[in-house]
Amino acid sequence: MTDPEAPLWAGRFSKPPAPEAQALGKSLGFDVRLAAQDVRVSVAHVRALEDAGLLSADEAAALAGALTEVGQEIAAGRHDFNPADEDVHSAVERAVTERLGALGARLHAGRSRNDLVVTDLRLWLLEAWARIEDGVSRLARALLGHAREHAETVMPGATHGRLAQPVTLGHHLLAHAWAFARDLERFRGWAGRASVSPLGAGALATSTLPLDPTRSADRLGFRDVFANSLDAVSDRDFAQEFLADAVILGVHASRLAADLVHWSEESIGWAELDDAYSTGSSMMPQKRNPDVAELSRAKAGRLLGDFTALSSVLAGLPLGYHRDLQEDKEPVFDAVDTLEVTLAALAGCLETTRFRPEAMLAAAQADVLYATDVVEALVLSGIPFREAHRLVGELLLRLEGEGRSLRDLKEAEWQEIGLPGGNLLLDPARAVASRAMPGGPSPDSVRDQADALARLLPATDRPRGGL
């Protein structure tokens, strides 16, 4: 009689696992998150056994019913796990066998934990992506909303952290939105590659039982089925690619958060973060700290750690399942948790941010922002660009020495350099309106970009994710 306390594979062994070895190998504490997927995959396998004539319709129904009950118990927190359960797969199978006896022992025919676990993880990640897609879309829509509102709000643009040229706030915000649109596209490509069912690959070489992996893939909603059984159980590039995409998304969120932190500094005053997304100081009562933005800025490093952890496990690992692959789940779970909480908090922070156009416009009065406009006006008058660049550079150097700026130039001085009415070049609204080419900061271009981006975002009433 089978010992209920023994591992499912105990028949070959004369001794039980040492306590410390059991503690090292036990993954139930984290892979219990795969319980719902494990039940779904197990039910699909039961139907494959029924199709193969290895289970009667009544037997298959009994197994599917018991699996569903176990899944419901685990989801409700009512399941009593056995101390000997190594992982969620063992726990589910043990619970079914306790209910159905010898019939439960027939569940595992033709499959291995090797193909079971990777099928579970693929399903879990594809379902998680549906939630992440919603989070990215929410963030992008918040950016679009502000961009449309501030299509004409002029602000200084910067390179190297120094004043460069005037742009519009709408243009700057859409730069972030375009990055998130690429994230959506990148993850959608990943979802297509990840939607491949490994079920039926077995331990590494399929099975002599007449199972149909294609029908199992269809039952689970996968787009395709494995092409090579050894590859199916060995590789985790779907998880590694997900983490790589998560890092890029995290970096984009970090850069947006950095702008919110900078713009809301008291010394700049271009934006004000809502109290609901700020925190105070335990010592200084005046403080309104941008903690949500700061934490969002920092999470990119955590996501990079998850990617590095899994990549380090996979590097140099020979083909075939190895227990090293148990280390694939915690980085994936952590990355999904990190993205979900970060995207939601950052979106809420952005949605409630109040921008201050008057402060941005005041900053955009800095005359150095218009030096390139002066150069290009000279180019339009027929002066070669390098000569115009030198002339304006020398002019700025002279004005700096005199304690003056471009705004201090008299009309006679503008005429002297060949630009009558040159003061008009220093007008912020004119400067951004003149940059009207597609993709530029002019109000019309910003509105066109917003319309184009809106078409790339998923409709709110369509199914999400990769399945």
C-alpha cells in the first residue's frame, strides 16, 4: 500500500529524503500560485487519456470533478496540504488520489512533472500578461489625456539636463506614451511565441501511449503545440523573454517617474502630485514627498535582478529537465507582482497630477532655448549652417560678457546680423508652432500623434492577453 507521507517517486528509494534535502527541494510555498493552471492542465490531460481509450467517460468525469474540487479548495484557502507535498503538482495529484483511490493513481499516465510544470507556467504567464496589458494601457491613456489637454503648453526641452529647445508638454508626454506603445507591441509578440503547449512532451521523449498533444493544446487555448519534446521541457526562453520585456517596460516606467519627481520639485514647480500619491516625513511636517514616483523609478532595478537571476540559472544548462529549473518561478512571480503594483500606482499618480502651464511658460522664456531658431533663420537667409552656427555662438559669448541676452538686442542690432524683426524668433508659441513636421512638438503634430497612439491601444471591450 502506498505511504501517503512518501513522495510520489519513492518506490525506487530505500530511505526517505533527509529533512534538509526536503526543505531545499520543496517549492510548494511559491508554486502553489500555479494551482488553478495545474488543475486546468490536468483536466486537459484527463480528456486526452479518455480520447486515447485509457479512461472511460465515467472515469474521466470523476477525475475531472475531483480535480475541480481540489482547485476550488485551494483557491478558497480550505485545502489541507500534506507535509510531504513537494510542490503544487504533487499536492493536487495526491488530493485527487485520496478522493478516488486507484482511479486517482491513473491520472499521471503519459505525463511527467517536467511537461506539466512548464505548461502551467506558460498558462500562468499568459494570463498575467492580460493584467499587465491593462496596466500599460491605463498608463498610456493617462499620458494621452494630459497630452491632448496640453498640446499647446510650451515648456523647455533639454539635452544633457541643460536647456536646449522649446517643446510642448504634450510632445514630452507622448514621448513616454510611444515607449509604452512599443512595450505593448513587444509583449504581444512575446505572447504569440509563448502560446505553445508543452503538454504531451512527457519527461523528455513523449510517451508510448496514444495521446494527442494538439487536442490538448486546443483545449487549453494555446495557439500551437511543441515541435520538439526535449526542447519543450528544457527551455525557459518564454520566461526569460518575458522578464527581458518586463525590464524594458520597467525602465520606461522609471523614466516617466523620474520626470514626475523632477517636475514636482519646489524649485521647478511644473507639476503637483496629488496627496493620495505623496507621503509625509516622520520629522518634517511640511514635506510632501513623491514616494510613489520614487518607488516606481527604483523598480526597474528589481526587474533587472529577476531577469539576471533566471538568465544565470539557464546559462550553460544542458538539455533535459534539471532541478535548477525550479528557480524559474520566483523571478517570474516577482516580476509580475512588481509590474502590477507599479503600473497601477504610477498610473494613479499620473492621472491625478496637476500640471502648471504658467510655470513652464515662464521657464520657456529663457532666450538660449531659441539660439537654434536664430541659426536656422540665418540659414534661410542664405548663410551656410556652420557659418551661422559660429556667428550665433560668438554673439551669445559677447552678450554673456556684456551681461545681456538675446532678448536685450535692439532692432538695429537684429538688422546688423541680417535678421530684421529677430525678436519674433524668441516667442515660445511661434517657436513650437514652426516645428510642424510629423512627430514634432507643434500643437497639430501633438494632436496627430495622440490620435495615432490611441489607435494602437487595445479596445476596452476586447479580450486581453495572449491566449
